[in-house]
Amino acid sequence: MARHYSWPSDRAVAEVRRIVSNMAGVTKEEVRIVASPYRICPLGAHIDHQGGTVSAMTLDMGILLGFVPSRSSEVLLISGDFEGQVRFRVDEIQQPIQTTTENGNSRKDSSEQQEQCKWGRYARGAVYALQSRGNKLSKGIFGLISDGDGLNSVGLSSSAAAGIAYLMAFEHANNLAISPTENIEYDRLIENEYLGLKNGIMDQSAILLSSHGCLLCMNCKTKDYRLIQRPKVQEYKKSGQPKGTKILVALSGLKGALTSNPGYNGRVAECQKAARVLLEASGDFTAEPILSNVKPEVYETHKCKLDSNLAKRAEHYFSENTRVAKGVEAWAKGNLKEFGDLVSASGRSSVQNYECGAEPLIQLYEILLRAPGVLGARFSGAGFRGCCIAFVEADLADEAASFVEREYPKAQPLLAREMELQGQTSIFICESGDCARVL
């Protein structure tokens, strides 16, 4: 059965406070909670790493990190979703994961030899990011991190949500006044430098800048952004548009970290190669090879010089930028039907031009498009694993969810059965959320 979501619930917050207070030997009132939401990207998929313009919003679901400052530099973390403990000190110098891998067992600090928990890399990455910009950390944290619904690695940017949660916790514990825009850069350092994932800044920007009911529009090259409100409900009376929408999050059952999938960084490299060909064809040998540095008229003139794969990547970039511009305008006018059509078109381009949709995700996307009341759908995240999202008329959200629950097991019986055996809810009915915050 689909789950209606409201986050964070008082019960979940109270449980995190209870566990951390027992763990650290403090009162529940001393425990702080970071609520770091998941995000979706209705339009602008796969173009943030090329400096494109994207749209995004958060969901009322995400990660909770309960913590208290430790009395020393020690960090002790447990997870509500993974086994083991993470222990290290904030006064240890953190090195990027790819550096330690290339050099063998080069990291010889007090805890790495004992740590068996890969989920701890985001906490270490947060310390690395803060250290790399000259911030002095003297206090660690004792904490519990959990999403409560097994939604890590499903395409909702749980990695950025975790990284931001740790950043905010370490900053709070060490009395560091860090702005949201600074934390966007710090989380980029976690992803790009520490973990070696060549993604852009859309995920962390959405998590740190979103506001309930708004669509975030950001130019990832200039980092300029704005929040676009939808018209009030009473303004829909004569428009024929839906009076309200919900967001469906439908899980495929595919999971896996992007850092372990070569497809993601491979697509980024192909976009950069396409940009280099186009720039050099126009006589520009100095500009950074990203597609946002290629003018649309240069693309139209020289796209014939691209091989088949590179031509598809460039076509996705330029057509997606156009869809973002149209989608932002449609959202501002309350034209949710046009907005939904553009979201679905973005999903098709991701499949046909960016070529990143795994078969179960493509099947789930097509099922959502047939569901009652669905205005638009696409898969969320990079498309190599995870989930699909859909905007649906609020009055038909339950009916649409039931349709997907019936149809997806017919297409992917093994994945659906595995989710059932694990007790994993397969579809969630959500609202838009707010930005990350310390409760």
C-alpha cells in the first residue's frame, strides 16, 4: 500500500533523541536534529555538471541526523539503516578516497583500520571539505543518522542529503557560521574531490535553498537562482488546471552507489568531449570544455561534426535547457499540464539521448505515464538505479499509486517481490518540502 508522507514526524524525532541521549549520556533536550530532505529534479536532468540551468525542489522526506557535540575531537556514529559504527577524530587529516585507493593503505589514522562501514565516508568527507577551506575543528560529534524508509541510493540524492547533514552538525558543534551557499561548495567538495563523483551542484543547491511550495531554478554556471511560487488555489477556478498536486515516488528496487557505477562519470566525459569538439570547430581553443560554454548557434552550425553518441548527449543538453525555461514559465502561470508534459519529455530525452535509463526504470516510467491523474513523470537521479517521480492530481494520487502497485510487479516480478520480502514500501505520496535545517 502507498504511504502518505509527512516529515519529520514527532515520533521519529523523539526516537532519534532517545537513542542519541542514551548513546552520549546526555538529556534528550541536549540532542540536536538535522533534517536534511531528499530532492527531485523535474526539469534539468543531467545538465548541472555542464553548467546548465536546472529546476529542483525538496520532498517532505529525508535524512535525520541526531547529534551532540563530543567533549573532545572524537566522532562516534551509528546508523539506523546500516550495521556497524564509525569512529574517527576531527583533528585527523582526511584524504580523498581515490588518493588512498591509488596509494594503497596510505591512510594510517587511529580508526580506519577498525572501520568496516562505508557509510562513514560522508562524515569523513564533511570533515575533509571543512578542513580544505581552513576551518579549524576541535569538537567531534556523537550521532545517529537514519532515513527510516530505506531510501538511500534510490535516486533522491541521499548522498548529498547525508553530506549536508554532517556538514551542518560539525559546523553547529564547532560554532562555525556557514551560509547555505558556502555549504553548497563544501558538499561539492565531498562529492567531487573526496568521493570522486563528477556531478554538478544541483543536488546540494536544492537541499539547501528550497522552500515549501516553490520551484527552485538555478543557473549552475553562474550559481544565480530564484524560487518560483505557484499561483494560489483560488486562481485555478477558470483555468481548467488541477487545483492541487501531489508527488509520487515509485521505487524500482534497483540500488547502488553512483561512485561504483562507471556509467555516470562516463556520461559526464562524453558531454565534455562534445563541448570540446564544438568549441574547437568554432575556433575556440581556450574555453573550458563544458556545454554551457557552447552558444546555441555554434551547436546548430557544427553539430554535424559530432559522432552519434556525442550528438545525443549534446542534443539532450540543449533541448533540456529549453524545457527548463518553458517549464519555469508554465509553473509560474500555474499551467501544470504543460509543466507535466515537459517533465515527461525530459524523461524521454534522458532515455533516448542521454541513454541512462535502466530497463526497470524505463518500464516504471512508462507505467506512471499511464496512471490515472499523472501529469508528468521521469526517473529521478542519474537513471542507473533508483526510482521514478511523477506529478499527479491530488484527488487521484491514491488511485495512481494503486495502479503502479498493480502494474509494476507484472513488468519486474523479481524486483517487486524482493522489495516485498524486505518490507520496503514501493510507492510514496509526498508534498514538496523545505530546506535542510537544524531543528
